[in-house]
Amino acid sequence: MSTTSYLAHFGCKDAPFSKEIPDGELWLPSSKLVIVDVLLDALDERASVVLVGEPGVGKTCVLRALRHRIPAAGYKLTYCHNATLGRRDFYRQLCHAVGLAPAATAGSLFYALSRHVEDRAAVRIHPVFLLDEAHLLHQDTLDHLHILLNYAWDSRALLSLVLVGLPELRERLSLRRNRSVYSRIHHRLEVTALTPDDTAEYLRMRMTRVGVDREVFASGAIVLLHEATAGAMRDLDRLAGAALRETARKKRKLVERDVVGRVIEADTRERDR
């Protein structure tokens, strides 16, 4: 069944489980809203943060909620998601991201970026570098991050780093070799998976957002979806969308447990190939 057909079958104005949602319309459970609040407090203190979580639990959603809520005046967020670079190319990427012309040498790149941070401070703008997939950072880059945070003999907090990644990031940072940077990160947060009640609310919100106000997922189907995804939002989006399409093919209006079970079986076979 085509996308248009299944959307029409349920009366959806748009695909309910698409990632293309404006920041202001993102749904987060209370546990993740607390994390956004802590992030805002940390940046208000000019502090740095490490944020970890398993794949698909909503780390990027938390960052997008932060982007939506942080005051436009006084902060400059720079997001980088390519962490698989050596130190020179890492600084070259950051220079590009903040609008600087990259220099030739690693030392020149670092100097340009440091001057940029100091120039922002002079006009009362606090730079925040959001480094996603940070568990993949090269060790030579990790070795140097604490130097990027050092201004005026380490007496001024002119820059905040937000390191985001899988739980392995926390394990890497706790190694003795990385203690210089880890000791400078005072806020250490974890994004956890959805609870069963969160999953039910999330599915309901997604359908309501596209114009469907009635219950579409039966309670048994929701339980099975939660168990299969362990509360990971990305997996939930994929399986719930597939269950909607399968239910529409059967010309039903309620997504029931048997349909979800078949969708999960097919998804498992595909992953096990």
C-alpha cells in the first residue's frame, strides 16, 4: 500500500512517525524534560556536559528541545556530528561550522577557534559546541579538548562543550588518560528509554499531531511495541509505522496485537539476515 493510501485510510494529514517535526512540536516525557532543564542550567553556569544514552532513546530530541528553549540572545550553538576526524580536521570542521576560514596548520586552527571564542565573550555571547557521536572521537582529539576549554590561565569559562554519545563515551572519559577533560565536565547526564506509559503517550501524541484524535493502537499492541523496542523511540517509529501500513492493508481501523506481532517477526528476520 502506498504512503498516500495508508495515510488516507487512517485520516492522517501527514506521516505520523516521520522525523521531520519542528523543534517546538517535539514530545518528550517528563524524564527527558528534566534533562533539558539541567542542560539549560549548566549552560547558564557556563559549564560543560556529557550526555549519553543507547541508540534511538532520544538524545538528539533532547538537543533539539534545548535548541528550541535556549535564549536566542547570549548563546551561540554550534552542532557537529562528524566525530571520526583527527585533531586537525576536527578543528577545521569547527572553524567551518562557526564561519571561520580554516588555516593550514593544527596550531593555526586552534588559535583561530580560541580567538573566536574570546571575541564572542567580548560581545557577551557564550559559544556552545555540541559534539554528537562523541564516543567516536579520536583519542588525539580527546587529549586536546581540555586545552580548548582553557582561557585566561583557566580562570574564565568562555566556552561550553556538550559531548553526546553512546554509553561507551562515559567509559572512555573515565579512563585515567582522559581525566583532564573529564574533570572539567561537571554535569554528567544519561537519557534513558521510554517507560510503558511513555510509549502509550508517545504513540497517541504522534497520531494526534497528524489529525487523528481517536485511539489507533490497541493496548495489547502498545505493550508488544514497547517490549520489542525496549522503549527506544527510533525503533518505535519504525515498527509503529510498519504496523499502520499492515493494518491499512487489512482494511482495519485499529492496530491490534496480531498485526504488531507479524511486523516484529518480519523486522527480526530482516535484521538477522
